[in-house]
Amino acid sequence: MNKINFQSILTSLMLVSVSIIHAGKAERPENRKGYEKSKDVGQKAPKGAAILFDGTMESVKKNWEMWPQKDMDITWSIMDNPGGKGKTLMTDGGRRWGTHDLVTKKKYFSYEGHVEFMMLGARGDGKPDGYTNSGVYMQNRYEIQIESPKGKDIQDPYNWKIGPHGIAAFCMDRVPDHNAWRPNGQWHAFHFVFNDAKWDGDKKISHARATVWWNGLKVHDDAEVKNANGGIKVTRSPGGIKLQEHGQDVRYRNIWVMEL
């Protein structure tokens, strides 16, 4: 091999290495263009916001009820924060989705809110891997999906082309504009501003709209939200914020809402 060829190969390898390092940094949401730390994990509730979960079961019983049977005893559990301080709220109940959800007792029209969550895969095995599914519902109608990748997307979740059933999508309605993935076992945040649909009597004249930040990246920008999920109809009545139980281990914390 002559000197010129060796230098060319060495230069190419260095460029590839730099590209890999750069990609490794860019894949984290906090290193992405447009990242807003104030919309990420750890955001404190503003003055006037209602704290829906403060780490205690008392706050759960005060602010939440089971769905669809509101007279059912709360089945979700208070658990330690995996690898950190504080208490978390863990999904718990039936293995069949839609039977042991939690929904706020208070119903809302338009609001700003914040929910932090951690996906941990199968419940009970203590491992931060495996498939996970849950969701945060606006007005108990419009679901912001929580889901870990599956199939070939497990190998490269940072470049996962998220579809209408993937994480941060309005389920079966609108895909997120960006992928702000963090691995199972790390905290995620959904920060959202939701505006109710507009009505003329019982006739809807314009769809609901939402702006959503996922881990500090804006993934829905004042977007129309059209389709309800989970067998709920869109009506002019207000609705609660709902957390979905799907049979896997998902932890929640720092949940608050402020009416607009």
C-alpha cells in the first residue's frame, strides 16, 4: 500500500469516527436544535397550577379515580424512584388495556400541563427493558402515546421513524414532528398546551388543538387533534387527564395542570 492510499484511508476513518461521535451527541434531545430545558424533566409547577401527584397515595385518592369503573378501589401503586430519590406512581391492574386506567376527578376544557414518565418493560422483573405501552389522554379522548420501539426499531430507536401508534404521536391521528427518544429506565417528559374544540351548540366547528414538547423538543406545534381513542366520543363536555394501564411497568411523577 503506498503512502497516498494509506493517508486517504486514514483520513476516511477519521471522518467516519467524527461522524459517529457527532451522531451520538445529536441523538440525545438535549443536544438537538430547538431543545427547551424548561419543557423537559424537572420542570416545576407554576403558581396557580394544581398538583395532581406529589408522591403520595393521598394525592392519588384526592385527584384521581379509576376508569372505566370510578367506584373501583385504586389499584395503582406507590413505588420508589428507580435509581433516584422520591416516590413514583406505577401502573397496576388488569393486563387487558383499558380496564384499570386512572383519570382525574376534575374535568377540563383548555389547560397547560406536565407529566413525567419512565418505561421499564415487563412489570415485576426489575429490568429496564422489554416492550412498554401506556398513554396520556387529553380530556380522556386524545391519547399522546407512550410506547417503546419493537421489531427492527429496537436496534436504532434514535432514528426510529415513529408512526401513528408510536411514542409522542396522537394515537392514530398525528405523528410527532421529531424523535426525542430516551432509553427505557430514563425519565421522559410530556409538556402540553391543550385547547378545546370549538362548538356551535352540539356541532363542532373546529377541532381541538395542542402543542406538545417531548423531552424538551416541540413535537406538535398548535396542531389539530381530531380523533378520539379508546372508544370515547368527541363531545363538547370537558374531560379528565387520563393515564393508561396497559400491563407493563410505567412510572409517573411530577404531574400538574393549570387551566387556561
